[in-house]
Amino acid sequence: MTKPASYAAIDLGAASGRVVVGHVDEHRVALEEVHRFPNVAVTTPDGVLWDVLSLWRGVLDGLAKVDPDRELRGVGVDGWGVDYGLLDGEGRLLANPHSYRDPRTRDLVEQALGVIPADELYRLTGVQPQPINTLYQLLAERGLARLEAAGTLLFIPDLIAYWLTGEPMVEATVASTSQLYDTGTGDWAWPVIERFRLPGHIFTPVVEPGAARGALLTQVAEATGVPARVGVTAVASHDTASAVAAVPAENDGFAYVSSGTWSLVGVETAGPVRTQAARAAGLTNELGVAGTNRLLKNTTGLWLLQECRRVWSQQGDHRDYGELAAAAAAAPAFGPLVDPDDESFAGPADMPSSIRSFCARTGQRPPGDHGAMVRCILESLACACRLVLDQIEAVADRKIEVVHVVGGGARNRLLCQLTADAAGRPVLAGPVEATSLGNILVQAFGSDTSLTELRELVRRSIGPRRYAPREPEAWSDALDRFERILQ
């Protein structure tokens, strides 16, 4: 039997990073997590920053833990979108990157739309104006010495790949999150860059998923024990694009929910959808693997639960997510609901107090114990998902028959069942490590292999868990209540 080929996926999330080794043959792919490390944004007098050196240390430690007998054939890096590092003319990082949760961009969207109206900006980029976008982060840096000294902009996964190889490249799927990229032309949205007077020289040529980034630097090989001959591939560097590549769908009648800190709900389309209806529905366009477009809505996900757990842990309650989900399952159904995207939930804060305040000001009795609080969060996320699915069906003129939940939220059985209930459609949950799978499969097969073949391999390897919808009348009432609190 042929020995499976092995590839390392460096997967960087907004809450943690991991190094996963995938073993691939023509029949299946198996994953082995070799290292996991925290990723925590740090609040400083200069703003909310990512400790990117700690991330780099985690990457090196993870690669050093790869079994040398595995004979790695490649490495790929994916991560969250919009955030970036600026390099000087010598290729040195000028400062720790800001987090998208930094409040510096809070008032810049309205100012920017005074320069380029929302409908025109949407036609140029296909991306919704959100304060987290790279566009507004760069507008916040205009006039600062760091931007004036910058020679190159690299998104977070591109920055880590640069430190691995010494080759500065930007990959297309992560560039498409910025609101500075034209997914139709496959190039930077130069009219946007010019009209906002951003320095054009910092935007490097963009490569597609599957492109070679280069071999490991000698010092990286020495620090990790991974041979310098091992190449780094530009996978779908945006973590959601990698995750969607690994959705085990059997046909086109599916929607996906990439469930983690954020909840990204969408479908694949042949090209960008930049209609007035899509803009009004809050839908955005980002690139996927094999020339696909992802029409999606980026909504707040398990961030609310993560922040609640952080606060409760500080207060001495150290229950893990499984225990909190069990408490939520035992709590009464159809209690208070919140808008996950309400601005009061955007930044690190006392999330339980913020949720109680939202309930009070919307005329609802706040949740009592921790189980009721978690139930409130999960039912709200399920309702929000249903509304997005309905919007996408209308805009894309497509019937969504099944919902695939991938990512960390796929292991939360209560959330998956509630999503099926609210959506009125079956949910297929898994794989949990879809992002690492997509990363590894692009390395193994390149971008020329059809998504149909990749997804068949995922189905053979990791069968999803099915959840059938229940209680349609009760959920219809809950959805009506949810829509009223959004008004």
C-alpha cells in the first residue's frame, strides 16, 4: 500500500492557532493535531493589538513537533481576514498589527461613504462596509509615520508565510476580505485605493490558491527540524475559504455556516453578485477555491459565548464549553433573544452584563443562570442564521435544501440542532477541522482539482452528523420575536 503523503496546515484563528498534519491518499485524509496555542488580542495605550510574535512562536513550536518520519511534502498557512502587518522597505515588520476589534475605525465608515457612495463602493468591490475591513483600518493610519514608512502590506497568514519563506506574497481569498480588491477583475480595486489616497506601492501582486510561495528559510528549518526543501503553498489563506473548500456537499443546493468566533453564512456562486438587492441584504462577496465566489453574510458567532465564559472563569466558574452546552440544553426553550450583531457586543467587555442590558432595553426578561444565558445566545445565533438563509435564497434565486455547519460550532450539538430547527432545513455538522482540511487538500491536489472530488474525499474520510428540524410552529413564533427586536 502506498504511504500517505503528509502536509502541515498552520491554521490561525482569532482565539487560537494550531498546527495540524494531514495524511492524504486517494481514498481518505486523516488529521493529526500536533500543537495548539492561544491567540489573544492585547489592549495597549496604542490600541487593541495582536501579539504576532507569540503567534510566530506557536507556529515554530508546532512545526518542531511534527514527526520527522512523516516526510512532510508541504506547509500551508491560513488565518482570519482583514487584519494586516506593514513592512518597511527592508521587509521588517513596523509594529504589531491592530486587531479588527480596535475601536479606531468606529466612525470611519460614514466618512468613507462621503468619498465613495455605498452603492458605488459595492459595485467596485462587492464587499459590505464594516468597520473591521482593511479599508477603514488603513484610513485610520493615514498621516501616521507607520503607514508613511510602509513598503508592503501583508495580511496575517501572508505575514506568517513570509516569515517562513522570505517571499512576500498576498493570496487572493484573504485579499478579497479587505474591501480593496475587485473579485471580478482579480486585481486590487485601484479606483478605491486612488480615491482614498492610499499608498498604492504597498499592494503587492496577488496569487491564487495553489501557487508556490517558496521553500522554508534555513533558519526556520534549523529552528523546527523541518527540512529546508519543504515548500510552502499559498492555500486558500482566508480560513473561511479553506473551510468552505472542505464542506462535504453532494450537490449545489447547499448553504454553509462556518461557525466559530464569527458565523459566516453563505453559498457558492459562479461569480460575484453585486446587485442592489444583495447590497441591501447585507451580503458580501469573497473568493473561494477553484474560481468560486462566496456570497455570504458575516455575522457575530460564538464570540458572545467565548466572552461570557471568559468573564465567568474570572469569577471562578471554570466550566468548559461542553458543560455550558449541557446547562443550556436543560434550560427552558424560547426565552429572551438578542441581536448578535448589536454594537454593544462588538468589543471585549462584560458580555453577560451586556446581554442582560440588551434584554432589558428590548422589553425582555434577562436570562437568569448561566444555562439560560447560553441558551439565549445559541437560540439567537440560530435565528440570525435563518434570516440570512432567507435573504440569500431571495437574492441568489436559489433554493437551499440543506445547511452544512463546519468549524468549531459543529461540535456543539445543541447549536446544530437549534440551527436545524430555526432554519427549517436539515443540518449536516462537520468536519470540525474543516479549515485545516481545506488547507491540506489544496496543498495535496492544487487548485486544478475539482471541488466535487475534494468534497467526495472529505465525505469518505469524515462523515457529517445529521440534525433534522423540529417544532416548526414554535420556531415561527421565535423568529417573529427575533425580527421585532431587530427593528
